[in-house]
Amino acid sequence: MMDLIKRLAVEEQGADATEYALLASLVAVALIVGATALGGKINNVFNSVQNKMVS
């Protein structure tokens, strides 16, 4: 069992995939936060346009 743990600690082949997965998850979180913040503003603009068209 200790040999397996030592080989996993030394082996770096899966490190690239892990780094790319972490980077992709950070980009996804940034997109979600940005879309959420921007979504409210866009909704306000559309509501304003709708109100001006109705009146």
C-alpha cells in the first residue's frame, strides 16, 4: 500500500489534467458570477424599454 502511495505522489502525469480541470472550474465560476451580475442589469434595461413602449 505504501508503494502505491509513493508512486502516486511521485507520478505527475495526471497533474496536468487536474490543473486544467481546476482552471476550467474557475473560469466557469467567473462566467456564472459575471452573468448573474450582468443579468440583473440587462433585465432592468428590458423592463425599462417595455415600460416606455407601453406608455
